[in-house]
Amino acid sequence: PGLADGQLDIKADNYAAGFNAGVMFTPTSATKIGVAYRSQITHNLKGNLTFLRINPVPDIGTKIVMPQNVIASLSQDFSCGLTLLAEAGWANWSSMQDTILNLRNLAVVTPRHWRDTFRLGLGGQYPLTPSMTLQAGISYDSSPTSADLRLPDMPMDQQLRIGTGAILTVTDAVKLGFSYEYMNLGNADIKATTTNGLLSGSYDRNYSNTLQVSVNICA
């Protein structure tokens, strides 16, 4: 109490390879069913660590696991022109159990104990005119952790996304896309018992707004 909070700045990077695989079924001309898989990617990050008011810049290393996941999707066309889109997914976030910072001869372990998450999404496309298609959708991702395990360096919580947009056909070869997405990342409540006592708090403005413009050109 009465002392300034300590601060540190970690800069680390890494390249790692993974792969995607998928299959599409068309049981009818109006129905498409897809299953996609993305492999786990392990990043062994290396870089440096800077402390506030401490001159030495020691080397640091850590590991981050980007989990494997599976997504099943459905596209269903109706006679009115509406196309219904749906998806369900699973992500193996239980692979994120600990974060270990290797600082010279010291290893600092931060327990995570994350759990697997699921994802549900529902959307639609409707041709308003021959040259304009409207689209909208909503999706939900469950939280990989809980308030008693969540920490402020990775305040992951449940996620809710709501989006809408339009696709304009300029020519047979050129299409323009416009979209808006609101993403709510939850309050990310924290009530974690650490070696220094109880850490409690939440995030009141844990959301984002995204605007996107795209161009699709078919040669």
C-alpha cells in the first residue's frame, strides 16, 4: 500500500506451422454440409523483458498453444431466396493449462486450467435485388475459464458477436462487401486468489465495433 504498481513490458515473437482440412457434402442441390478442422499450433516465443526503472533487459521465453478446433456448418437454400447458415464448433482450450515464463535461470509459472469451449452461430443471406445481397448473423462462444481462475493478462470470457452487411455485384467479375460487427467479450470478472492475496475486478467496456470493406475479383 502506498507504493506504485510494478510494470513490465514483454516483447516476443515466433513462427509456427499448422494445417487446415475440410470436407463438403451436398446431399441436395439446396443443402450443403461442411466439416472443417484446424490443427493445434504451439508457439515457442522468445524475446526480451523490460522492467520499470530497472536497466537490464534480460532474455525471456514462453510458450502459447493455439488449440485445435472443429467446426461443422450448414447452408440451406429456400425457395423464397433466403439462405440459412448455421455452425457449431469446439475448441481444445484445455491444452492451455499453464503459462511459463523462462527468465534466465528462473521459471515463473502462471496456472490457467482453461477448459474446452463451444461455439454456436446462426445467420442468413437474402437477395434484396439482383445486384444486392443482405446478410446478418449472430454467434456465441463459451468462456474457457471462470472468475476464480481468470487473470488480467489474458481476461478471456464468453463472447457474443452480432453482424450485418451487404454484398454488391458491380460486374460479373467484381463484388463489393460491406459489413459491421459488434463483439461483446463479457465482463471478464476476476476473483482470483493469488500468492499476494485476492485479486478482484471486472471490465466495464470489454467490447469492440468493427467495420469492414472487401473487394472480390474473379479472373
